[in-house]
Amino acid sequence: MREAAIVSESNPLQRIPGVAIVLVLLIALFSAIAPGFLSVANLSNVLVQSTILTMLALPMTLIIMTEGLDLSMGAVLTLTSLCVAIVSLATHSMLLGLGAGLLVGVAFGVANGWLVAILGIPPFVATLGTLGMAQGLSLIVSDGQSVVGIPHSVRDIYSSTLLGVPVPIVMALVTYAAFHGLLYHTRFGTYIFALGGNREALRYAGLSPNKLLIAVYAIGGAMAGIAGLLMTARMNSGHPTAGLGLEFDAIAAVAVGGTSFERGNGWLLGTLLGVLSVGVLRNGLNLISLPSSVQVASVGVLVIVALFLDGLRSRA
């Protein structure tokens, strides 16, 4: 298991080609047809807008490595964003708002893990159910309306810089570093590989796969809570449909990045490249004024093309 992690890191060329080729082709395409695509302002915008997706795709990678799936992540992000907005508005405290978002996110993550690990409900079905619950709660707590009047302490997070680097990008980089260290340099990371590849080995070692699985889903919920803070800051409000559909982009980024849906086989750098591919695609389509419905379909095409290229390379 640990050897698998080391191989993934020491031989990145085994994973890069599919997603890297797609990313380079997308950049070349939009450079040619989208005016201003290569401007510093636009490229910075792509990176900033990709930060929320990064915070969802990284934990989604861990979940998929366990042969799981979390369809509720976008809806939970919406609910945590509303919690951040409501609590920060009532208390004028960004930290209390973040705490509320984290609490709600972790609660849903633990619930997802419990449904999958303890009750044995398939991840697709379990998280589809919690998706509906999160959507319903979002409509209830917001009464179907946007929550406005967000304090400056929340709004400024998305527009502030640290040493000249936008704070959202700093948060995404710190998140990637934390997940990289967790997956490749801790015992818990080894256990994640085993959850998807050899759960019996965990049992023989005296470990509880169920508790570990719940912990992985809880991490996903916690990251939805942190991403909820960025979503609220980005929109300058809480909205009951803000994050719906982002779970699809997160799954797409993980798939494009080369993580397998079986056998505990995942690669975080590939996921990051997948996030950038989705971000470049959506940004470029916006610049040429294509509707959102076409953008959603295009993300699906992106996944198919990337996996097709990887398949060709593997057969070669």
C-alpha cells in the first residue's frame, strides 16, 4: 500500500499524460479563440475561481479511493455557506460563522460515513439521500431567499491578498499541502489506500475499516464547511442553490486526474491538474459566451476525452 503511494509520487509520468495533454490543448484552444484568455488578470481569475473546486476535489479523491462517492458535497457546501452567512451576520464574527459551517459539514460527513460503513448502504444511494436532505435544509434555513448583508470580515477573504497572492489561492495551496502530507506521509494515508485496495489487511492489523471510512467522509464534510466560507465571500451572500452541481465538477476533476474508482488507486497532483482543466474549460466557455448548459455538457466531454487518452496510452 505504501509502495503504491511511493510509485504514484516517484513516477508521475505514469499518470500525467492524459490530464496534462487535455490541459495543454484547452489552453491552446482558448488562447486562439477567446480574446484576453492569456491575460494575467484572466489567468489569475481562473486560479481564484478554481479554489473552491480544489477544496472539494481533494477530499473527493480520498473518498473515491475507498471505492466510495459523495454526491451530497455540493448541497452540503450550499448549506454550510448559508450557515456561515447567517451566523456571521448575526454575530458579526467570521470565526463563529466558519465554526458553524464546519460543524454542519462534519455532521453530514459523519452521517454519510455511518450510512455507508455501518448500515452498508451503497455510497451512491446514501449520499443521494443526504444530498436531498441538505438541499431541503438549505431552503428551510434561508426561506428560499439569499442571505445578504455579510460582514466585511467575511467578504474581504475572497478579495484580500497575502504577500501579493490572493488569499483563496493561498488557502488552496495550504489545503493541497495538507492533503499531500496526510495521504503520502502518514499512517492514515496508508489506511486510505488499504480501504480501497485491501480492507482485510486492516482488520488483520486490528484496525476498524468502518471508523476509518467514517473519518474519510468526515474530512470531506469539513472541507465543504471551509469551502462554504469561500463561497459566501465570493458571492457576498448565502444562496440556497449556490453550490449545487459542484459535486459533479469535483468528481470530474478526480476522474480526469487519473484516480481509479476501484482498488484504492489515487493521485492528488492529478486531481489538481483536473481541477485546473475544469477551471480553464469553464472560463474559456464563459469568454466566448456559451450558456451554462453547454458548459455542463462540456465538462462531461472533458472526462471522456481524458479517460480515452489515458486508455490509449495504457494500451500502447
